[in-house]
Amino acid sequence: MKKTTLISVLSTLPFILSCTEKQVEAPAALYPIPVEKQVEWQKMETYAFIHFGLNTFNDREWGYGDSDPKTFNPGKLDCEQWVKTFVRAGMKGVILTAKHHDGFCLWPFEGTEYSVKNTPWKGGKGNVVKELSDACRKYGLKFGVYLSPWDRNHAAYGTPEYIKYYRAQLCDLLTNYGDIFEVWFDGANGGDGWYGGAKETRTIDRENYYNYPSLYALVDSLQPGAIIFSDGGPGCRWVGNERGIGGMTNWSFLRKGEVYAGYPRAYELESGHADGDQWTAAECDVSIRPGWFYHPEEDGMVKTPEQLLDLYYKSVGRNGTFLLNFPVDRDGLIHPVDSANAAKFHDMVCNDFKTDLVSGIVPKVSNERGGAFTASALTDDDYDTYWATQDSVISAEIEFNFSEPTQMNRLMLQEYIPLGQRVKAFSVEYKQGEEWLPIKTEEQTTTIGYKRLLRFDTVKTDALRIRITDARGPLCLNRIGLFFAE
Ligand code: FUL
């Protein structure tokens, strides 16, 4: 070798060395991906809904818009009691029906007489939106509002004038009550109503009447941190049923611009659109009683802690959030049965996930990207560390071995969603002797997303493996937990 060649080889050595030492790059994001506030919203997992208003006092679900405001008189109203109930139930926020379809406002909105200001409650000086938002701040809960687009009281409903009124209400709510984490645009719209005494049926063009894009822009400008809920998002979507149940296959995507309020194929919302180009995860709403509003005859029909736990697995456990409604009663309180059941439900969740059998255990994986993206990230407590495969690898096995036969019946899987949702199919097996047998579960093991929880028949085994068999791209999982719920 000539001397000059040797010198040039030697001079490139440091470069070659620094290349091999170079940090392994993270997998590229796989679109669509959530914005940061959507990830934070999904981490809330469970939050409460409140339906309260004139309907409460008139035994209605959908007030016609003509109930007398004088009937609204919650003698013991105490928003701190509501909020303490939610904190005790492990919930992270609450969304209030500031105005339901009957048009009655729980705050003294200037543009109408149909509000708390014309009720006997606190001599007309009360404001439920203020009291609840204050209580939320005091106890560390997030606060959100439901403002029904449909208004069966307003004389101008159906005309452009009503849209001005509606925007003014939204502005008021989003300006004067601190941070709002979610704004709820209900899908029920148009039909018969009192409408200032006209008592008629008014149909609107559901897709265009409200000019939703401009309403969403208004929300974004006033509350940039808020998630916008509607049947089709954009922030989060309705799950397509009011039973609180997400699809076993649940993509956090929708095809942009396709779903609107009253979308005829609502069943698609349970699973989302696998080929969607907009990140819009599912929110699973359900009431703790049959009705959304309080009816005394439903006092004996409150969902049991066991039923709520089942719904938790079918919502949060299927890549959704769980929005549980509490119908505040005529005293202005959450009924004791409802709060007791919600608290017990939370205890049951905590109990099911009390001891993570694989915490800190590093599983054996069939592929690893290297660098920071190692298998140890699967069982640490850091949300933002994750195991990833090499770019060309879209299936893998993850195996846990135990030093002695161990009982288990719950599995938790989490994909690192800031980089997208990827997994399409997986299976779970446990070892018996030399054989691998499938766990017995009623769940289809398809998507994972933010969180997937599997309940399966108890096994006692010294090894469990998860086989991810198909995905949209290289795998990125940040958490696996394994539990034994007694
Ligand atoms: C529906 C409404 O019509 C119900 O009254 C309730 O508010 C529920 C959450 O959404 O669309």
C-alpha cells in the first residue's frame, strides 16, 4: 500500500468509528399522528359528564324548550360534592351540559332570558358554569363544556341570526371560565320545538347550517388546548353508540371530511377508518343510569361497579376514553348510590392493576432497533421511552419468562402513539410444558393503539409471549403490563 493511501485510510477511521457509535434514529412517524394535546387527552382515560338543567326538574330527556325556568330550584346544589365524587372515582375531568337541546342556560348568558338568572335558585344570581369550573380548579380536575347546537327554545333557530347567538354563547363560555379541555358538539340537531312560541318542526342542513369549520376555528383561537368532540372530530370522535363501548378493532383515524353530525353510517365510528388520514380517537360515552338526566324512578337502576368495570375494559381497554355521565338530582347533588358505585368501580380498577408482574423485567424480543429503543423500555415507567423494531420489521415476538409458575389473567399493551398507530394483529400465548397455547379471551386481538387491555382465563405458567403478526410499519410499543386480578 502506498504511503498516501495508508494516510487517507487512517484519516477516515475516526469518521467510521463515530458512524458506528452514532445514535440509532427513532422510527419515522407513521401518519396520521396525534398532536400533543390529543396524546395528553387520551392519557386522561376516564372523565365525567354532567347532565343537569330544567329537564332534571321536569322529568324530561329532551325538553321541548318551554319548561318554566321557575321550576329550576336545586336547594342543595354543591359543585364541590360533584367534583370530590369524580376525584374519588379516579376521573381526570368533567364536561358540563352548559346548554342542552331545550336551550336553557346554566350560566346567566346575556343574550337570553332562558337561563339560571330567571330561576329561584340563589335569587337568580347563581351560575353553575362558574361554580363547577371553580371547583375543578380547586380539586385539580379539567373542565369541559357541552353546548348543544340545537336550541328548541330560540325563536330564530334555523336562521343565520341563531348562528350569531350560538357563536356568542361559545365565545362567552370559552373566554370567562378558565382553561377548557374539551368542547362537545352534540350530533342531535333540528326537529320540533317551542322556538319562541312557534311550536313547529324546523329542519336544518346538518352539514352546513352551523358552518362547523368556522366554529372549530373559533374554539382553536380562544382555547388552543381544547379537544373538539363531534361525531367526526376533529379532536376526538363519538364512538357510534351511547353504551360506552369501543370496537375491539379500533383505529384512531377517520377519513377527513367524511363524518358529520347525523352521519348515517355511525356504526363505522366504533372501529374508525383503518385507511383514515385524520387522527381522531374514540370517546365512549354512557350514562351511569338509563337516562342522561335525573329521574327518581331510576334510583334503583344505577350501573353496578362490576358493570362499570366491564365498560372500562371495553372503552379504555379498547383504545378509547371513557366518558361516564352522572345525572345530578333535584337537590343539585350526585345521588349517593351513583357516587358509591363510581368509587367502588375505581377501587376495582386499581385492584385489577395493583401488581404488575413484569415491571422491570426485560423480555426477550425477536427484533430490536438498537440504541435507546430496547426491550427494557417496555416495562419501565417512562411513557416516552419505547421499544422499536428495525424499519423493515413489522412483526415480532416478545417473550416473558418467570422464575416460577405465575398466575395471570390481564394483559396491558400500549403503542407509542406520538409516532402513530401501527399494529393490525397480534396473538398471546402461554407455555405449558414444551407447548405454547393460546390464552382464552373474548377479545379479538387486532389493534392496540394508546392502550389495549385483555381479560383472559387465568393461567399459571412460566412463560408468556406476545406475537405481533401484522402492522402498518415498524413496531413502537412503550408499555406492557401483566396482572393477576383475583
Ligand atoms: C345525545 C343527546 O341527544 C342526549 O340527550 C345526550 O346529551 C347525549 C350525550 O347526546 O346526542
